[in-house]
Amino acid sequence: MSEPSKVIHVRNVGHEISENDLLQLVQPFGVVTKLVMLRAKNQALLQMHDVASAATALQYYTNLQPNIRGRNVYMQFSSHQELTTIDQNSQGSKDQDSQPNRILLVTIHHMLYPITVEVLHQVFSPHGFVEKIVTFQKSAGFQALIQYQSRHSAVQGRDTLQGRNIYDGCCQLDIQFSKYALKTALFISGYGDAAGIYGLQPPGARGVPFPQMGNPAAIAAAFGGGLPPGVTGTNDRCTILVSNLNPEKTDEDRLFNLFSIYGNIIRIKLLRNKPDHALIQMGDGFQAELAVHFLKGAMLFGKRLEVNFSKHPNITAAQDTHEYSGSSLNRFNRNAVKNYRYCCAPTKMIHLSSLPQDIVEDEIVTHLEEHGTILGTKLFEVSGKKQALVLFETEEQATEALVCKHASAIDGATVRISFSQLQSI
């Protein structure tokens, strides 16, 4: 065992484990100031704010085996007392980078979504006219050669994009100057499994928009390479019928708060002739399938929910429907990868974000205690923003708190609430 340090060394970190997974493991114990993923070694280093926070985390996991996505990970003090920030732009530049030229060799790390030549063109073309793009698979992973019209554009593109993510939290760009030239497609075959070749477009050509996050195969990667057991990813029905609701306590906004965990909501209709029934139209069939899968049989306001696909392909807009397609509270408008990753059935633990900076735990308890017995709370910071975990006695109590208090206000701040997969605080 190394000497106590504020740096925690984590082993057996598989490729399916993300930075956010590791952060969720230790953030209840203190602020994480640095995180380094050592992908080649299946390891990671996390630097806590102080030694006491790191010691508390390790002491907690001495009696509880930490497990992420079905994989046991192993934690200990690192031999490093502090992590030194490394300028990744300069790593290996002497041995690996060629002199600046107009062709970039791009490697994509942590690729949760397929990257096409169209996506790469959208990313790199703002920095100059892109003549050619070639994608291929090598031992280092998914790579691309990108040829600009000028050396200046290539330098600007590399300097601006090195280390950036194409999508939030994934698809990180590692960019070097290439020592090869893009002359013909025949030459490219020397790279191995060439996946795509992209010829020049005329200047001023309209950019291709980023792919939408509705591809089930791509989304499966956000779950660690495979969809949750029981989820097929082939459903195309977007509308859900929910029954056995408690009509005295249920309204459209409360249903929105619960079902928006699994996808964007288009509209909701309460059935007046059947007061314990509602129709909910999701953004796509995959999101509807997640909602049916995770919420079927969930308890809410003393009732066990029946959640099934509806025979109606959509809900017709009318006076008795509530529209949510343009709502800023739809969770999948941004950070889609993260939100899919955190989809789960209701748990006893809820996670609160967008909290006021000066909030204290007693205020959180006061805000939520009407919904059930609170067994514990944990207030912490992520990137300087206050967040909290609240553990209820039952899943039903936590679900009621989420349904009633998501998007509620505390001191002018609109609080966001989701379920947490952590088992204890």
C-alpha cells in the first residue's frame, strides 16, 4: 500500500467505463480536481481536492467492492502525490509528429458514436477548405487523414481542435501532422481497412449537420457496447399508454418529469374518459422502448404503473394535449450520450444538479422531506457547481420526489433531478 495521497489509482478500467462513471464513483466523497484515463493499461488516476477526501473514498470501498457496468474495479492510493498537467498537444511531438504540413493524421479516442467523413468534414472545414478525407481502422483505433488546401489551415485546425471532443464526453480528437500524402485511393489501401474516402467539395458548399442521436446501434455504445437486457433497439412505436395512475395526484407535468428521463417528450394527453390513463409521445421508438422497459411496474403515488406501447402512432395536437417538443426541460436536447448512459429503473437515490451555490444540506432536506423518509444526503461540487445525492427509504418515495420536484425552484435556481445508480452515500 502506497503512502496516503490525494491521488487514487483505479485498476481494471475497461473500455466501456467512461470518465463520468469514475467521477460518479468518488464525487460523493469530495471534489475531483483532475482525472487521467490510461486506456492502454485499463487504469485511471483521480486526484481529489485533498488527502482526507481520497482516504474517505478508499475507506468506504474497503468494505464495498466498487463495480461499474458489471465490472469490478480496484482502488488504492497512487504513488503520485499530485498529478502534473501534461500538455497533450506536445506529447510525442519529437518522435511522432512530422513537420507542419497540410495533412493531418487524426485518431479518435473513446468513440461512442460512429464517425463518418461527413462528420469529420463538419468539424474540420471551419478552419479551411478540406480537399480530401480518408477514414480507416488501425491498431491505434479509428483514424482519418484530412488534407487541407493550405498548410496554414491545417495548423489552425490542429491547434484549435487537438484534444477536443466531437460529442459531449466522447470521440476525443488526437491530431498529428501526417508524413504521408493523399495522392490516390490506391495509396490509401496501404493503411489497411479503409472505411471511407471523401473527395473535395466546391468552396462554399453547405456543411453536413451532425448525425442525430437516434441510431440505436450508436446509442448501444453508450450503454457499454450493448443495450440493456430486454431492450431490442428495433421498436418504432413512439407513443406509450400509461394506466393505473393516481388521477388525484397526476398531471401532465409530473408525467413529463418522470418519462423525460428516458427521452424527449413531444406531447402528453390525459384521457378524460379514463382518468387513470395517459398517452405519452416520445421523441423516437428507441426512447419509448427505454421508458416502457424501465418504468413498467414502477410504483407512483401508491399505484403500480402499467406502461405499454400504444396502438396510436402519435398524439394529435388538440386543446386537451400538452406540448413539450419545444421545452428546454427536455433532457436529450444536449448531453445525449450522458443521459442514455444514466437511464435506469427508479432507485432509492436521486441526484440533484443546478443547485444554488450557497445551498446547504438542510435546505435540500426541507425541500424534499414531504415525499418520504430521507436516510442520507451528500452535497458536493463538480466543476465548481453544487450537486447533491439524496437517499430515500424506498424507490417509490424517491420517484415521488423526482416527479414533484424536478424543475422546481430553490432560491431562484431551477433544480434538475434524476435517479442515481449509486447504492449508498
